[in-house]
Amino acid sequence: MSDPRGFGPRAMDEPEVIGPYRVEGRMGAGGMGVVYAGVAADGARVAVKVIHPGLAADPQFHARFVREVDLLSRVRGRCTVSVLAADTATMPPWLATEFVPGPTLSTHVQGNGPLPPDELLSFGADIAEALTDIHRAGVVHRDLKPGNVILSASGAKVLDFGIARALDESGLTGTGALIGTPGWISPEQYRGDQADAAADVFAWGALMVYASTGRPPFGTGAPDVLAYRVMSVDADLSGVPPRVRDLVRSALAKDRKARPATHELLARVTALRRGATTPMPVPGRRPVVPLWSAVAVVAAVSAVGVAFTVNAAGTPEALRSPGVSSSSTRSGSPEPGGSESPEPDESESPEETATADETAEESPTPSRTPVKTPTARKTSPRPSATTAPCPSDSAILQQVAAMNGGSLPQDAAVGGRKCAGSWLAAEIESPSVGGISLIATRNRARFVDAEIGSNFCSLSDRPALLARAPGSIKTFLCPQGFS
């Protein structure tokens, strides 16, 4: 039976006392350990987090936890939950924070719906203030989500800041594993980069979408699907009040450099709350992570294979932005990988200008419709016009993998290619994720210059290499021309 104050019952084998606090019940449990409701000698209520013994026994985790507790103890702010006491030497170690009555944002939205616009701005200002205080102390939250925000009578308060780093840097998560909740992790965290204050700003934007609409910014789905959306698909901002939408959009920029700094975020949302009709200018157009940068992450986080259809925009339908409908689909059967030996050269001329009778190989790429994802860029010296053998499927896949962080989806295959002199164009297909294009120049020994991307046929995003390619290469990659 639950405690009348909302605490769960304490099990018979659980402690009655932790440090100076009397345990009244269990508040919750998670991967880090168990949180108990405690009472201090003066009657004040506290929350005591006891670290899981398995984690505490790991020397790396324990050392990091000790350092994090020291940092967390320095954080003081109106919108953060203060650390009151800790014992990192005992086994298992524990950490006590002030108890804040009130529902989490997740519980509130599920029971009462989204926050009204005025409350949303106050909520946004509170979270931005909390992040400012946290970052000032040299701490990064890294796992900001609706379950880590309490809506108290005095405003929103942030919980559990910084603790995730102890686990993330201990080595206990396994190679390639991520700390955080799928759909709330920043793009750079998915890419394996170190999370910094900009990752928390991204999470602020995600929280604002959830608080104003009642739905996650990137929808719901399997972890690999959410990884793709976070990295390559714009968040669904329909339902976010226009007054704050631009600020939320800038916070959710895929490029961390395009997001506002925490202090700027606080200033801008505070100005909006006070009635300013025009917020400070938002950053310009942000770069978007190319399609197969996300593929590398999808390959890392996928536990099972998933088949996706592709909509008319060229985006895998299961991965498209939530709320976007598709009007048609396309499919293609990728050609299996070939041998390692070079294949006969298809080019009719060593010149960079191709003749009109050049044709693609027998494994043609499906017709393409431009998508909105900009292309990856990689610059090298201008190629020579020397004729080179048309590379094998295996050589093409190795080159694309090298440009894509060293990995490709397991089902990736060359769907078609075109060689013209020193030029190569190829379509790489993946039934589980979608397609990507390669344009390259090469000599007889190696690739000289190459670019990959999924939006080559857009005039605004067309790579420089394609712009100077022979006509047959352009026609192969963009049979419908550029738009």
C-alpha cells in the first residue's frame, strides 16, 4: 500500500536510516539506483539517492561520482534542486537533495495536457535559468527530459543534473552506448561527440515542444528511428506558440554552434515573458547533418533490422518528421557487392567533358526526387583528367564508409554507377535506411576527391564537385535536372 503522501512502501530489506536521514518510503528507482523519501532531524523532507552497488563497485565510476558530487554541491539557484549532503566513501554511496513537492512535467502533461502559452514562457525561463546556474558551476546535465523537471508551486525546478556524466565516462555503458533518453539526446551526442552546454540548450528546445504540445519533438518510435530523426529531420513545431517558435527552432539546431548560448537563451525567453514582441535575432540558416552521418548512428544503436518505405520526398517513411504525410513511395533492389578487382572502364574519353552516348552500368539507380538534407562537403585538389579504371562495388563501398565515419549499414550495396574519364558517380542503397549518392574523381591508384550526400539535385545544396562534372555524370545523378 502506498504512503498517503505519495511514497511507495519501504521493503523489508531496505534501510531504515541513510546517513542522518530517516527513510519513510521509496520514491522511485532507475539505472543509477534507488531514490528514498527521507526526513532530517529538524523534520525537513529530503530525497536520498542511493547508488546501485554494482556501479559503486566500479573504480572509474566511483572516482567520477566523487568529482561530480563536489561540482553539484556548488550549484545553487532558484530553479535547481540543491544538494544537501552526500557520503561518497560509504558503500553504497548516497546523495541527498532538497525535496520538492509537485508533479514532473511528464506527469502533469499526461494528466492535464500542455501548458498554456503564458505558463509556457515562465516554464521556459525557469529551465533556462536553471541551466545557466548549472553551467556556471561547470556542470552539464546531459539528460534533461520531462521526467527530470518538477513543476513546483514556486516554478519549474531541474533534477539530476550532472550525475549522468559519472556513468557515461566510467566505461560501464559499453562501446558506442549512449547515456540519455532516445529522442531527447542531442545530435552531437548521437555522433559520439562530447556533450557540452549546447546539448542542454537542445534539450531545452525539446522540453518546450513537449510542454506546449504534449508530444515529443521527434515523435515516438524505436531508438534507431529516433536517432535518425534527431540527426536529420527537423522537429515538429506545429502547436508551439508563434511567439516562441523561432527561439525553440534555434535551440533545436542540428549544429551546436547555431544554438544560442545559455545566457542568451535566458535573456531572450525572459524578454518574451515580459511582453517583448520581437525577440533577439535568431541565428541564420543552420547546417543540417547529412543523411548518412545519421546512418552511422542508426547502425550503432539498431538492435533489430527495420525495413522502411520511402516517400515522394526521398525520406524513409518510417523516419520522416512526425506529422508529415507521404504521397507516394519508391523502391529499388540494390545490386550485391562486386569483386575487389577493377572493372572495365566505361568512359569513352579521358577528358572531363563526357560524350552524349555515355550510359550507366546495368544496375541503374531508381529515379530520384530531391530531398531537403544538405550534402556533406569534402575538399581536395582539383582532379586530373587521367583515365582510371571504373572501381569495383567493394572499392566504392570502402570509400563511402571512410567518408561516413568508418561504417555503413550492413545492407548497404551499390545500386548503380557511372564512370566517365576520371569521374565516378554511384548510388548506394540501403533497404533499412535509404539511399545516398557519391560523386568522385580518381586516378589509377586512388580516389582524389569525393563527396557524399542525399540532396545533390538541389541548386542550393549541389556540391561544388558536381557543378563541374561532365554532363553524363550530372544526368546519372540527377536525371530530372536540378531544382
